[in-house]
Amino acid sequence: MVKNTFSGPVRTGKDTGAPETTTIGTLVAVQLCTVSNLDTVNAVVLPPDCELVDTVAYVRTPTSVNATITIGVTADVARYATIAISSAAGVYRPGVASAAAWKAGTGMARANPVLVATSATSTFDAVVGIFYLQRS
């Protein structure tokens, strides 16, 4: 598979010269990391001056008890998203309470590295996606 690298922010659309008809937008990018019950903390480095848009966890192997994935600046203090994993494989998203912390100005937009921590007492394996916009 061929991979291309662009320096950002990558924008798409058409500049018509009139603000009310310009269709230029910024692309959403994603950084992925694999986590398991054996991990304590994984570091994901985002580009400077970006803003968190969303997070998602795809659990590939189920766990027999609940597990938690936290995303933030430190594993124990500043958590910007908490994803609760039940006892089934599937796609999990943060709860509504986590979404308030994604707003610009909370520090997430300028935090590097972003830490992804896990807490579980049984076996699980997941891929975590951190979706972001890079500002110009």
C-alpha cells in the first residue's frame, strides 16, 4: 500500500473569491494506537496546534469484566475522554460528560504527547482512534 505524507493543515474545496460561496474546509485526521489490558500508558503525538474532534475504541477481543480507556495529558489527572468498555467486542465512544472536555482551550489542543491509559482486570485488545483538526 502506498502512503503519502502532506504537511498541514490540508484543506479541500473551492475558493470562489466570495466568502458566502467558498467551500474550503479542513480535513479530519486520525492517529491510531493499539492498547490492551497489559498496557499502562501509550503516548500518541499529535501535530502542534490541533484540536481534538472525537475518539473511538474498537475492541477486537472481548473482556469478561468492564474495562476503561482514558485519553488525556496524564494518566491519572487530566482526562479528556473516558471510554467505558463492557464485556463485548465492538465499537465504543466516550460518554456525554467527556465531550465537554474536548472544547478548545482545555489544553488538549496543545498537549503533546496525548496519553492513552487502560484499566482492566481481564484480557482485552483494542484500537483507539484520536480524530483531530489541524489549525493553520
